[in-house]
Amino acid sequence: MVALLWVLGAVLLAAGEALSGDFFLLMLAGGALGTAGVSALTDFPVWGDALVFAALSAALILGVRPALTRRFSTPPPTPTGIQALTGRTAQVLEPVDEVSGTVRLDGDVWTARPLDPTEVYAAGTTVTVMKIDGATAVVWKGP
């Protein structure tokens, strides 16, 4: 019977974690769930169950929670500057060949050269920026 109360406590703590999202209540829920297992297998008094709960929860908070917060709290890096231009489309303003050419990229005029030096892109062609090399956009028309 006591084990069911620990399971109920674990479910309530896990539900509370869904609202907070900082992995603290989830570690307490893990401690409660572990205590439910110990309580079902042994006949410890209530204070014994409380010690098991405290030990398991402390171990989870100190051992598992830091790794989880590091793993899930860091947002993925957002490309900025010239890294954000890679993969965007551009409009050819002047014919792009291996020596010269310009494209309109994000409202700005960039010098450009083709990814394949043998290709030439006529004015009005839509191209994809493959990389930025200094102040030159390396573009590709695609298949």
C-alpha cells in the first residue's frame, strides 16, 4: 500500500515537472519511484522510506540533473552574419562567370562567381549561395 503512495507521488512530481521544465521535480519523481520499488520489496518503516527517498533523490539531483540541463538547456546556434547567407537564393544582376558578376542577395549587391568555374549564369537567373568567400558569393544554379 505504501508503495502505491510513492508511485502516486512520483506521477504527481513528474506532472509538475511538465510545468516547470528544470529537471528538479523529475529527479524527485525518480527518487519517489525508486523508493516505491524498495518499499514494495522491503518492510522498512516510514522514516526508512524517507531516507531511501532522500538518498535516491540527492543522487539523481547531483549526478543526473547537471548532465540533463547541459544537454537540453543550450539552444542550437543560430547562424548570423555571412554564415546565415549560405543556402539562400540570389538574383543574378550581371552575368556571373569565373572572373566577374554580381547578384542581389538579401537586398544587397554582392560580387559573385560560380561554384563550377566553367559555368556562366545570365542576368535574371536565380541561383543558390553555396558559400561566402571574402566579399564574393559563390553561387550555383542547381540541376
